[in-house]
Amino acid sequence: MSNGELVIRARDVRKVFRVGDVDVHALRGVDLDVARGEFISVIGPSGSGKSTFFHILGGLTPPTSGSISIHGKDLRAMSEADRTELRKKEVGFVFQKYNLLPTLTAADNIAIARHIAGVKDGGDRKFQEVLDLLGISHRLSHKPRALSGGEQQRVAIARAIVNRPSILLADEPTGNLDTENSAVVLELLRDLNRRLSQTILMITHNPEAAAYAARIVRMRDGRVAD
Amino acid sequence: MLNKLVVENLKHRPVRTFLSVLAIGVEVTMMLTLVGLSEGMLEDSARRARGVGADIIIRAPGTSLISLSSASMPEKLMEFFAAQPHVTLAGGTVVYPIGGVSTITGIDLDEFNRMSGGFRYLAGGPFREPHDIIVDEFYAAQNKLMVGSTVNLMNRDWRVCGVVEPGKLARIVIPRTTLQDLAGATGKLSQIFLKLDSPANTAQVLAALKEKLPDYQMYSIEELTSLYSVSNVPGLSAFIGVIIGLSIVVGFLVVFLSMYTAVLERTREVGVLKALGASPAYVLNIICRETVLLALAGSAVGVALTYGSRWAVMTLAPASLTQKIVPEWWPIAAFIAVFGALAGALYPAWKAAQQDAIEALSYE
């Protein structure tokens, strides 16, 4: 579903963490271009730098060096406040453990993302269609503890895309799900990508899950391997 | 939306919320009960002073007007005062402390009856013997006394001859001469009351008396009752200040612990909020709203508990203590509770706001 417009451009992105007295090189020069509407699986062994790359893309931490931009906005030059704005509007996260707020209903978990982004309450018709597509319209009044893992992950996906982000970052979205629910979630991600041209980057260890994406990026030792 | 999250967070941990609200409630009750007791007891004293029916009160030089005083004025002074223009009656009493803030008062019953119109007896009647005692309804209830009961005061037994309505002079009265003898103050008085031909002459009589006896403490009863205030009792304001300070510390510690554990428990949730784009101010806002809500709920509980403490005081010790409900202090106590709670929430809120999103999201 790529239309050629570049959403992400990463060049020689490096990230060094200081752990005690030791420098840990999590990223050693990542180069990657992602066009609008692409669905990419990022695979690689543990410690290959996948999550760190996601955290930088999601504005949760700045890169140590290199250049990385989303829609031409340079993430390295961003202040903490700029990165907060980026998370509000440009990036949506889906986590392995769903990470819904346990005290709120599914509807409120979605609504709080809108509130944080400063969007007035009241869902639009198109988003209602997305909720229907995700198959959770009838479960919105339930709290996470009353939802199955698959339902929770679908609510988490709805929360991640409610503000129409430029990119959706899914970190092992099927890691906690059984085969059946995994397939449902992966189909949904592919549907979102195809119907809404949603740009998706998905970390996974599972080759079957990775195959749902149109393109697979392999990471090893802090770099894109091919 | 934010308020919904705050309320749901509080509902999510009902025991912690209940204990926090209760602790803040106790803090508020401590303040309101102390102020209520101070004002209630002073008001009760003022009411009993008015109940004497006099227009002017006189005490010896150098004595405090509203604290306990020894009998140091010669009885003969009554004759002097009785002879002054516009004075229709002079009556003297002896006041003797019997522990705490309680006193026993010696009166000449005939003299007192002429001045005040007399006690209203609920049971029994006037003194018949030197060691008869009259108590008011509150003292009788607190000490389970009735007419004919024996009560031990000043190391000797007294027979209760009458139980009277409260609100006149004192809760415990005995014959003046008996108290003078027991206290070693024969012929001495603690205070003298003057009744005038008209209350309108009070200022004029006071001015004339002050000219003649400049060292004596002389006040109209109106002045006296207006002096029964917290600020005029030595050390009471400071004592209330100390209790309020302690209350703030209690509120601070309770909220600090409560919010600190809440923030620790919600580390991952804070990470989620930050991943969704919540700024540090947004997270701070949540914690502060939660704190204010706890403090306001605690204040409401504290006000309700104050009615309970008043019931306990008025049931268990109506003669020793009088507690008033002080609505004008409700907003002050609530403000102090909110202030203490916010101070306690400051560090946990700051910690939450500064939390690293990546670390928070990996928190188990």
C-alpha cells in the first residue's frame, strides 16, 4: 500500500546507553526509509536493537547520533516537549502486554488518547467504522479485566490509531496471544494498512506473523542486516 | 476525562482510598474538635457569667479576668461597693480550683438569689447544712449524682442537696463561708458582682469606681463576655497553632505514603500515558487532582466526625468540656487539609512526572 511518499528516513542512527561504567551500543548505524502506507515487519534476535529503534521512532528517547526524521521533522533536534507532541499526533504504540489502563473501560482507554492529544470528545463516523472493523464496538463498556487478550489488544490498536497517527508502532503485538487471536490481530493490522493506508512497523519474533507485512526488515547487532 | 480517570483510580484501590480519607478526616476532626472545644468552653463560661444577672464584675489587682483566681479581696469591700451610687446589690463569690479546668464556687445563696433570680431546681433544693452542695444537670449526669448522693471534693464528702439547670455562675456551688474556711481564705473573695439600678448606668458607675480603685480589675459583664475569646486566653492560640501544625504533618505523611505507593504501583500506567503523549504536567495534574479529591473527601468526613466527637464529649463529659460545632472553621480546616495533602503529594507527583517512559513501560 506504499504510495512513495517518505514517512520515515533514518541514516546512521546510533544509540549508546550508559549502564554503570559501561557504554552499551544498542544501535550502531541504522539506515531505513519507510514510505507512507507501508506495512513492515522488523525481525531480529533479542538485543539486535529493534525495541531501541522503535523507542527512538516513537519519540520516547533521542538518538545519540545520526539523523532520523518523520515527515521531515528531525527527531534528533527535538526537545522533550517536541517529542511529547510527536507521540500525541504522529505515533501510535501497540504493546505486547496491551498496556490498557486497568481502571478505565475500553471506551475510556480510547477516549483518554484523544483527550491527551487535545481532541474534543465525540467520535467521528469514520472512527466508528474502525471500531466495527476491530470488532470491539459491543465490548467498549467493559474494563480490561473483563476482556480477553485478543479483545484487549484490539482495544489497544483502536487507542493507538484514534488520533490518526502517521505511523503505528507495534511491538510484538501477538506475543501474548494464542494462534487464533494472533491471526485475528494480524489480519486487523493488515486491514488497517490496506483500507486506511496506515503505515505500520511491527516487531515480531514469529516468522508467520512477519509474513503478514509487505516488507520484512532484519536487524542484527544494532544495524539493518539487509 | 481526567476527572473520570482520577475517580476510577481512587475506586480501584478502595481500602487505600478509605484509609487515606479517614486519616485526613481525623486530621480535620482534630482541628475542628480543638477549636470547637476552645470556643464552646469559653462561650459556656460567658453564658454562665451572664447568668449571674450582674452588670459589673470586680476582681483583685493583678489577677487574670478569665483564668482561675485566688480569693484575695476583703469581704468588706462589698459594703463599699454596695454604698456606691446606682449600685443596688453587691455579691461576692469564692472560686477554688479542683483539678483541670473545673472549679468549685462558694456563694451566699440568698445574695445570689436576689441578684440572679435564683437557680431553677430540677431536683432537691437550697443548702440546708454547711456541707451541702448544689450541682448543675451536666455535672450530675457526668458523675451520676442525684439528690442525697455523696460526692468527694477537696478531700471531704458533700451531700448533694440540689440539682439545677445549667447556665448560672458555676457547675458546683457550696456555701461561701464553708469554702472560705476550707480554702484558708476566711473573709476573702475571688470576685464581686454588682447589680445596678439600670444597665444604662454601667459605664458611668465603672468610670467612677475605676477612679476610686484604679488597681482593681473592673469590667461590665458585656465586656467580660466579649473577652472570653481564644485570643484572650494565654497560650490557647499557640496551642491551637501547634495542633494545626501537627495536623498538617499527619496529612502530609498520610498522603505522601498513599501517593508514593500509588505512583509506584502505577509506574507502568504512567509509562503508558507518556507513550500516548502525556506531558509531565498532565501526569502531575492527575496526581494533584487525586490528592485534592482525597483531601476534600477527608474534610467532609472530618466535619461529620466532629459531630461524633461533640456527641462523645457532651455525653461522657458534659460538665468538664463543652464542644461547639464551628462551621466558620470548615473551609479553613479543608484548606489546611488540602494544603497538607498537596505538600505530601508533591514528591510522588514529581517522581511520576519525571518517570522515564521506557523504564516505566518495562516495569513489572
